[in-house]
Amino acid sequence: MKNTIVFVYLHNLKIYKNLNQMKTKKIIIAIFSFYCLFSTILNAQCDITIESTSQQICLGDCFSLSYLGGCQGSSTNIMDTDFNNGTIGIGWASGSPCPSFANPCGNDNDGTPHAWVGNTSSFPREFLTIPYSVTTACQICFDLKFATQGNNSPCEGPDEMDEGVSLQWSTNGGITWTDIIYFSPDGCLYSSNIWVGQGTSVSQNYSSDFVVWNNYCFNIPAAAAGPATQFQWYQGQVTDYNCDHWGLDNVQISCIDSSVTTLWENNHGFSYSGHFPPLQCPPDTGTYIYTLTINDSIYSDTDTIEITSLAIPDANAGYGGSVCDYGFTLNANTICVIYDSANWTSEVPGVIISNPTNEITPVNISNIVPGVYGSSCLAPIHFYWTLYDTAGCSNSDTVLISFYQTAIAYAGQDDSINNLSYSLSAIPSINCSYGEWSVISKPTGAGIENFVDFTNPQTTVNVPIDGNWCFLWEESNEYNSICMSRDTVCIFFDDSANFISNNISIKNEINIYPNPSNDFIYINISNEDELQVEIFDINGKSLFNKNIFDKNKKIDVSGFSKGVYILRIIDNNEIFHEKLIID
């Protein structure tokens, strides 16, 4: 049996990892306190139980050690505020978030008022304490809750990695601040907020421990010990007033008297003389057995705890790369890797991952373009390959894929002109377009053409002789010349006096199909006029020349070689030219 005072001290040093644990400990306290009312026997004056944030961790993870209990009368609360009077209360230098104490998003665990940082709060948002004299024998404990992402204001939760809350300390009047811990919207605790300003989105936080009220306790770091240390809960990044809300309650700073000593040791050579050891991060797998001895010079007690460090699967996301257009195939390396399950994810919402649980899977960004490209015509996207084992350990690797927007070249319509000079008119297809004009075919014996500016999509070309000239417009992404596209346009130059250029009216009356073709083409006309149909090769040689009298005419082109030809149709001195492709 133990004196009730011992359990009051036990309560003051509580470390609640979840709500169920908190309720259980309060019940135990009540039972023993009741039992002591009927007892006059007093046994040992020191009694401790080691606690850890986790007894099974994955290699690379860290955990905190603390203890419940102690020696009789050895603990003092130097700050204890619960906001139950509906104000910020004493012990605070400022509460700049202008919190609400009306519990707008529901009650906390004890049903009393708490401080809720909602849509009336300024930002950056902070709760700042007055200076306290603290040592490494002190702890700071508090209740915290994040609102759930997607709820209406003032209950809308944080959803970007830099929108969480940091617990910080300062020993120079707030000139500089150092993180003790960072509560991230992804549901994890980190040593600091390294994502400031990045705006990295996380999956919705519905299942996070932080979206329900829980109590958290942290040891005062050695560097924070001093006669005038301030603490603050700080949220420096938010979307706006109506977003990224959270609450705080039951803030306590408790310190153990200097007459009580403690010694922590483990089976791997660790030794620490202090009440709350630094964060433990085992460098290897295996079992770590920690022993704590507490002593008040008269009485003592000892407790042990085992921590298991488990191996994690070795994730290898493979190699990144560059790709033109929308698709890429991810290829993770799983050779000689033991794991239970796996999945691919992307940092950009809307990316299609065909088989997210397969190490090899196609991905596609077609449903989020062109907006994802931006002004650079480039979309660098990280993909994450995560492996899980049966014990719950996971490991991730990332691969960067650079999606370059591909140009779709358009050189303009085929035409004819009664001149030896023509204004070419290609249309750039992307913001980051770079293109060049060149000649792909010209009449036999022709001299050298002249482009006024061969890199300008709208430029003038001068040719030395009449005939059919075909020009190539080659357009590429300015930042990746591999991502290119080509299109051709053929111009029939004839500077004779009898030339009549393309006529819009006859063009609207004629339908030529299929084009391209490899066997027959059909010419459908809307009137009964006699048409003269002639087909030229790229050198201007006539290969077909007939008159058509009926509305529908089939022309056999199966004997033509693959390539580009010019189809000329004359109707009552109106001339129409069309590029014909034989494939």
C-alpha cells in the first residue's frame, strides 16, 4: 500500500499516449486513493514505472523514455492552466491566436473549456508563456487536438506538411526559438518543421492521432534549462483565417526536487544521470534493455523496460528520368527484398498510377495537363515507393520524373501562289516552343531557297523557280529538344500570267478522302461541272491527268511510291491544290 500523496505525484507526471491510456490511469489513481483512505500502513517511499513512447520501433526511429511515480513529495507544478474560466489565464505572456473558449468544435476529454484556435485567430499563431526557471528534471505536458481536414471553419484541419504546430523554447527573451517537437499534419512527430514554405500536401488526416484530444509530455532539453526559459506553441504557416485550426488545454510544467537522483542505463553501454534522458535512437536492430534507479538518499526503487528495434525493408524506387508527353513506367527494384506489401504514391493529386501495388507500373498525367506544366513547360513530379513488413515497419524511396510538354507542330495549309515569294505561317503549340523551317522537297534542278528567319514560325521564303516546294516545320520544347513534332506544308509556286491561286469556293465544294491513302482516293464534288484532276510528284512531274464528269470519282494510287504529292483540281479556271500523302 502507498500513501495517496504518491499517486497525486504520479498523476502530475502522467504521459498519455492515447485517450484510453489516460482514462485507465485516472481510474487506477482513484481506486488506490480510495483504498488508502482505509489504510494506515505505509510501505516503500519510492516507486517508479518506466514508460516509453513505444516498446517496438523500426530501425531509424526514435523514442522517449520517462517514468511514472517517484519518491514521496518530490514534484512541483510551476505552471498549471486549464482555461476553465474562459480566459487565457495566468502564466502566459501572450495568446496572440485570440482563441475561442466556447468549444466550437466539441468538448475535450473532461468537458471543460479549452483554447480553440479557429477562424478568429491571427497568424502566425502562438501561445507564449512567461519566463520560468526550469532544469532537465522538468517536464511540460498538455492536451492537443487538430481539426479534421475538410470540415467547415472554424473546425477545418491542416493538410500541408508545414501547417502543423511546434512546441518551442527560448532562453533569450524570444529572440531565437528552438523546436522541442513538431506535430505534423501527417500524424507524425518530428524534431522540427523542415517543410516551412514548401506547401507540400499530405493525405487527409482523418486517422491521425492528432485529430482527437490526447495528452502529450516532453522532457525539458538540457539546452533549454535556465532561470528564464519561455515556451510557445507555434503555427507559422496557414492557408488563411478559415483554415488549419487546432486546440490546446491542460498545460502543466512540473519539476522534480533536486534531492532525488536517477540513473538510466541499458545493455548497450548507455548511461545517463538525470530524470528524463534524451531522445533514444538505436543505431542497430535488437533488444535494448533500459534500467532506471531512483534514490532520495533514504529510499530507492528500480524498474526495467525492453525496447525492440526491428529491421525495415530496403525500398528502392529505381531510376528517374525525363519523358516527353504524359506517360512513364515506374520500375522499383525488389530483388532480394523481403516485404509484406507495397504501394506507389505521388506528390501531385490527380496523377494516374495504373497498378500502385506493383513494383512496375505505368503512370500518366494526361488528366492534369496542361495546367501542371506551368510556364516552363515542365512538370517535375516525385513518386514514392513504400514497403511495409508484417511488424508495421515501413521504408520509402523517391524517384523524380520530369514530364516535358511535347509540341504538336502545325505548318499551315497547302497553298499555291502566283509569285516566287510566300509567307509561311506555322502556329506554335506550347509556351516554350522552339522551331525551325527547312525544305524537304523541291523541283529538280532548283537552286537555293532563302528564309528571311528560319526560326520564326511566321516567316517569308523566297524560291528561285516555279514548281512544287514542300517545307518542314520542326517544333520542339525549348528545354528538351527531344520532345519535338514535325509537320509539312507544300506550296505550288507559279509566277506565270495565267496562274489563278487557290479558290475558297471550289475548295468548299470538293471532298477528297481518304488522305493519307495507299490504294484509292475518292473525289466527291457537289456540282456537275467538268473537273480537270492532275497529280504531281514533289519535283513537279505530272503522274496523273484526267477530266472528271461524274460527282464521285475513284482514282487508283496503289502504284504510287510512299511520299508527298500535290493534287491539282481545275474547275472553270478556278484552281485548287491539296497535299496528298501516300503511305
